Amino acid sequence: MKPLIFAALLLTAALLATPAAAELIGALPDGAHEVYAGWTSHIDLDAYNPNKEVIGEVLLRINPGTTVEFSLHTNNQEITGEINRTSTSPSSEIITYRIGDQVSGPHESSTLFGLWDLGENTYSVRYGAGSDGTLRVWLQNHNRGVGWQNPAYDISNVAYRFSAVASRDVYLSITTADAGAMNKKISEIWDLGDSGPLAFLAKARELGALLWGLMEGVSLVISLGWYLFRKVFIENFLLFAALFEIVGMAYAANKSRDFFQFLRKVVDYNTKAIKGMYWLIERMVTILSRIINALIPL
């Protein structure tokens, strides 16, 4: 059963990663090869001179607190883009990314419950083709949150040159390919049309969005429960305990006929409070363990 749940989650994520029902992206021809890979804050790579090739795909790994500005150059067009990760704490940030005039963000992002610091994010610049024959270039965020869109911009032809400037070193991997082979590979996507695989993706994407919405609701409930537990029982435990005792003792004094009955009521509601805290912690641990077990195949 667990492998089936795990497979379903992977399928949902894959479907939601599809940017649009009538778009396929990331087509690379045979013979495409990596011409640059490394950490740098500046690059300007012309694939056409002298090798008569074009840019096939660009992969970027970006650390927190980094801004990257890049450009794609065709024979008659320059398309600019930007990725901005602005840290607001070691575990939270605001992310904005764009290509051309198409912008995604600003998005608030953080690690799960803020339990660890931010790490690298991966982005890619890839071509896409619609059934209408429009050539587009996509800026994909591989770490995007729920509801974040990957922007795309119309491009007149495949780009022959890529340049980038970053506020600090980023990891860049640039793949190039023969110009004719690259255009041929993209035209094969256009030939799929609005039927067949693309029609299936449209329906599957709608189902995936529904499933993801359900998962998002479960995540929200868990996050809210953890937030309340942390605020009450961790960050403000002494204040909460003092208020609880004051209110409880006042209630017990008002309802007691003598001192001994007062003591019994104080002991009784403290016992119930401890049992309640134990039950809440047990429930949270049980829910988290079930989710983790569902995600880990046998």
C-alpha cells in the first residue's frame, strides 16, 4: 500500500510540474552536450562562434541571499531575466523570478516549521513549444511552492548566446546543441498538436491540481497545529503555565466550600491539563509518523 501512495504523490508532483496543458518543455536533440559547469558570478558564452551551435538548456543552482540577472540573445532579440532570493531570516526568504516581462512572485518561502536553514534552489532556462507553433523560453523553479507559476516568454528563435551576472557565485551548467538539430527537436513537439499526449496532460493536470489542493489542506492543518503548540508550550510556556494556574486556582476557590476541596480541585485540573498536553503531543507525533511512513516505500 505504501509504494502505491508514494507513487501517487510522485505522479501528482510530476503533473503539477507541467507548466501548461498544451506545452511541452525541455526538448534536447541527440548530440547536445554540456560546455560549461562550475561556480561563477559572471559568464558570457557565445555558442555560435566558432562552433555553430545554440544554447539548449541552462541550469542554475543559487544560494540564499543571491540575485542573478541573465540574458538570452537571438539574431534579433535579447530576452532578460532575473532571479532574486532575499533572505528575511536564516530559514525564510522572499523569492521573485522573471523572464522578459513575465514575473512570478514575490513569494514568501521558508523551511518546514523553520527547523533548518535555507539551502540551494535550482532553476532552469529551457525552450517550450505550444500546439499553436509558438516558441517560448521557460524559467523553471524546481523548488517552487504550491501555486507558484513558472513564467514563459515568446522567443523568435533559439538563442545562440547566454550571459549572466550574479551578486555572489552561483553554479551554472550550460548545454549547447547544433542549431538545426535543436530547431528540428522543437518542431517535433509542435507536431503533437492538441490531441494525444497533450490532451491527456490537460486532464491529468486537472486531477493533479485537485489532489494537490487536498494535500495542501492537510499541510495547513499540521502547520497551524505546530505553530500553536510552539507559541504556547515552547516560546511562552512559563507565561501560559502561570496564567493557567491563576485562572484555575481562582475557579477552584470560587467553587470550593473549604480548603481541602480547593486543593482537590487544583490537583484535579492540573492532572487533566497534563493528560491533555500528553494527548496533543501524541496526536501530533502520530500524524507526522503516518505521513512519513506513507512517503517512504517499503
